[in-house]
Amino acid sequence: MKTADNRQATLQLKDALKELGDLKAALDEHAIVAITDPQGKIRYANDKFCAISKYSREELIGRDHRIINSSHHPKEFIRNLWATIGQGKVWHGEIKNRAKDGSFYWVDTTIVPFLDGEGRPRQYVAIRADITERKRAEDEVRNLNAALEQRVVERTAQLESANRELEAFSYTVSHDLRAPLRAIDGFSEAVIEDFGPLLPDEGKRYLRTIRAGAQRMGALVDDLLTFSRLSRQPVQKSQVDMGQLVRDALEELGDAQKNRRIDLRVGDLLPCLGDASLLKLVWINLLSNAVKFTGKREVAIIEIGCSAGRHATHYYVRDNGIGFDMRHAEKLFGVFQRLHRMEDYEGTGVGLAIVDRIVQRHGGRGWAEAVEGQGATFHFTVEGGAAS
Amino acid sequence: MNDEAAARVLLVEDNPQDLELTLRALRRAGLGADVHVARDGVEALDFVLGPGGGSGAAPARRLQLILLDLKLPKCDGLEVISRLKSDPRTRAIPIVVLTSSREASDVARSYQLGANSYVVKPVEYDRFSNAVAQAGLYWLSVNQPPGLE
């Protein structure tokens, strides 16, 4: 019986050992494996350990892990590692090592203490995986990010400084360019007032022309300033009652409508999300155009309406004015573009450029359609429609 | 325009043409005789507070209005507002900013410092002249200043 038991036990042991050997072979196939004694001396190193560290097995056995120390990790890190496994706990982390030829490699490391009967570490098994490539990729991403951030910082600084210069510039324009114009206009007027009786009519007419020129330049300066400010001014969005804005705009245009017969047809206007003060400028410009270019009609018809879209709300102003040739339609929204002679219709040519810039800053666009001699329709959209 | 102590209006303006046009407008509004002119911020402060900041007694002025340009040599208009409005002796003198600048920051800063009114000089002389006359008449005839019998 005993012999049979013994044989049985021996067979079981053999099986167990073979299984253990197979497992170890499988592990060796996959991982970098080292076994050290409680003092940290390397007792076992598999082929993968030799391959990655570029040391031969003979060079490794009997040495401690300082042989592959990269000096990358702070002392605290190493101390913590030893403290963990010294207490019999598993340590897991990423370690940078130095190979024999001085090159560095990274390993994802698990150190498992094997304990003796009294719970003291008898040996440590370190199982590692090469993560050098992953670390390199991570570094690259980090460096790229840092470079990108640096570039953003630089560009922002450049933009801010350009913005400041622009602000200083328009400040100077607003202040210094207007003063001489005031002098031209003011002293021309003073001549007419003080010496009018001494001047022939033609002389007075010249002075009035000088005044008109100065005043027109004043208007140009003002419009340009408004225009340049539009790109800098932050858009402060809130729910905007477009119907109210149109009423406000019409009220401000009161003078222009004097002595005119205007049939105003204002439809129900959908509210939108936008900057009320800027959108009011859009309406003022479009409506003053409509009033202006219907000036020669017996009865001007101005229709204001809107339609809801999925991603934007569309508004329009239609008039029965003189219209324009569609061949010039794309020029319309440029700064200082005028399609009509000064004597016929006054204006600085900045209005629609202002409209276009404001609409763009609301994620929309502006366009126009017209039949020469019959009227024009100006459209614009504001981002945010039924879908939002 | 000459008896300093009698001046009711202080006009602070460095641009000679604007100065002449403003004086013309004041004259036509019947206020020409009461105006004293300062050509920069320091001159303005010296006139109101006395030379060197006048740490002594309250300046014996009959000033009822200061028309103040913002962009001035030596000491700019905002500084003038700040000094006069933080001094209890001069705080009550109305200051009307009369400037070419319509920059929102200038408007906001002026009011913050205590300016009583802010007028952007129009290019058109008629409107300019109107604005000056209205400001002058309002502060000198309509407005009730403190401590005057």
C-alpha cells in the first residue's frame, strides 16, 4: 500500500512539476523575469531580461538591480518600492532602466514577494514588460502638446499686441482725425457767418462745398471706426426680441422718413440669440438703405419678414426702390462699395460691410437680390434655428 | 475772459482751432466774458487749486463750469477729473468732458472719476456750437450750484 501511495505521490509531483515548468516556459516566452534574494541579489534572469538589458546571464547573476539603475527615479520612489515588498506586499509600477550599452528602456513591473513560513520575504519575483515604445510615444505626445501650447501662447500674445495697436490706432483716428475736420467745417461756417455779406454767391457756395466735404469725411471716419470696432468688441449674446429692435431702429431713423409716404409692412419676427446692440445696427443699416433707395418712389413699400430654419433664423428687408444690377451683388458687402452716384444717394459705403461683419459674428451670412429699377431684398441669417 | 477771479467757466483745450471754435460758440451764447482758458492739464489744476496744488485755503473761485478736453499735454483730462473730484474743495464744480473721443473706455472712466457730463465734439460746426452753448447755458443758468446766494 505504502509503495503504491508513494508512486501515486511521485506521479502527482511529476505532473505538478511539469505543469510548473510549462507555466514558467510560457511566462518566459512573454515576460522579462528575474528572481532576487531578500538582499536584492539577482538569482535568476530569463533570456528576455538578458536581451533587453544587454547583459549576459553570468554578468547579472549575483549582482543587485543597481546594475541596471538609470538614476531616473528619485530615491523616494526606490525606497517606497523596497518598503512595499519588504512588508510582503506586491509592488507595481513603471521603471526606467539602463542597459549595458548605456541605452535606456522602460518596463512595466510587478514584483511579487515569496514568503517563508514566518511571513518574511524569501525571494522576490519580478515580472516585467517592455513599454519603451509606449513611453516614447507618450513623451512625443507630451512634447507636441507642450510645443502646441507654447505656440498658442505666442500667437495669443501676438494677437493681443496687434489688437492693442489697433485700438491705439483707432483711438488716434477718432481723436486726431476729427479735430482738423471740425476746424475746416467750423471756420468755413465762421466765414459765412461773419463775412457772408462780402462774399459773392459763388464764394458762399464754395464754402458750403468745403463744409459738405469735411462733414462727409467726418461720417466716413465715424463709420470706419464703428466698422473696426466690430471685430474687437465681444459679442454678448442673449435672447433678442427682433420685433422690438426693428421698432427701435425705425424710431432712430425717424428723420429720414420725414415727408415721405412709406408703406411699412412688418411681419411677426422670430426672436434670436444674439447681441442686441449689434443686431440693432444691422436693422438700422438695412432699413436706412431701404428708406434711402425708395426715395424717388411715390409710395415706398418696405417689407420686413423672417422665416425659421433648422440651424439659423432668416430675416429680410424688401423694398420697391431702385434696386441694382445683380452683376454687382457680390461687391455690395465690401467696405466703401457704392453702386450709386453720390449726387443721387448719399452714404459712406460702409453700411452693408458693417451688416456683413455683424452677421458673420453671429454665425450667419448676408446676401442680396434685386431687379434694377424695381427693388431689392436684403437677407441675413443668425445662427441657431429650430434645431437648437 | 480776463478777470481771473470772476471767471465762471474754465475751458481746458490744447487744440488752438477747437479752442477758437469753442470760444466763438460760448461768445455767441452770451457767455464769452466769463471764460478762462487753460491749455493743458497742469495749467487747469493750477488755476482751480492754485499753483502747486494749493494745499491751503479753499480756492476763491466763482467757477461754475469746467469744459474739459481729455487728450491734453502734461496731465491729461482724466487726471484732471480725478484730482478735482477727489478734492472736497473742488468736488462740486461741474465738469463737462468735451472731447473727440467716443471710445467707450473714455466715457466710462470719465464718469467713474466723477465727470458730470460727457459730450463728443461733433464735426459739424452747427452741432458742435449747439452742444457747447447748451452745456454752458444749462450749467450757468439752469443749474443751481451749492453755496451761492
